[in-house]
Amino acid sequence: MKRFCLLLLLMLLFGGRAVYAQQVDSMQVADTPLSKRMIELKEVEVLTDMAKFKKDSALKRTIYRKALKDAATHAEPQLFGTPGQVGISLDGGVSAFAMWVSGKKKKLKKFSAMLAADERQRFTSIRYNAEVVGRIMGIDDNSALAFVDSHPIPYDFVRAASDLEIKMWIRNEYRNASK
């Protein structure tokens, strides 16, 4: 360990030249620089925030597909038959009743609503956040964060608006807040 530390110290002192240790007492320094190795990095995919959101949202919908489907389905009676003979079919009635009795249906609906609310909030925070407000209005981060917290933007507007319309909304809201 002492030899390694001493070797490392000598390498740092002699500016990257190769250091050869024969004994602990005597060291020799060669004037040849260390050989360079080629290091190849793995391919990296750089995504925008919106692309990350879309990819994550699709992954969540795939993972929770069955839970979301079960939360949205319910048993519906259907009439069938020929003239003179009529019947009623209740497709999925037993499983719907079992889910209702166990309380699973209520939990799935709550989970589905929570997932949708999280998705709306993440989408809104991509297009309307403290960084965007600070860049548009030229204010510091704390003021921009306070503005974003006190002036939430409607989700429907964020979904439908262009970048220019969002900038105009921010300017108008900031002007109104400053009065």
C-alpha cells in the first residue's frame, strides 16, 4: 500500500511521465509519457423532457394496462333473442359483483384517477415551470418558483396552447400579479 501511494505521488509530481519502482529506496523516472488508451463509450440517447414524458407515460400504460382496464369496465345488461323469446345477458356480472364486494373496484378507480392526475401534473410541469417563467420574465429562480406555485395554469390550456400562447399567458399573469 505504501509503495502504491508513493508511486501515485511521484506520478502526480512528474506530470504524467512513467515512473518505474525498483526498490522502495530508489526510484527512476523515465522521460517517456504514459501511453494513451482508446476508451469507447456506450451509445447514449439524449431525449427532450417531452420525449421522456411520452416514453414514460406509454410504459406506465403498458405496465398498468390490466388495472386501468378493470377500473374502466363494468357489467352491462344486453337484450337478445328472437320475436317471442327475449333474454338478458349480463356480461362480466359475477366478476363485477366480486370486485364490488371486495372493494377492489373502488381501489382501482382511485389508482386510475391518481395515475391520470400524476400524468397531467408532469405534463404541465414540462411546459410551465420556474425555469420557463424565469427565462421569459427575467426574474430569479425563487421568484419564478413562487409565481408558478401561486399561479397554476389550467391543464386544458397547457395541452392545447402553443409555446407562444403560454408565453403570453405568463406575461399577462405576471403583469396582473404585479399590480
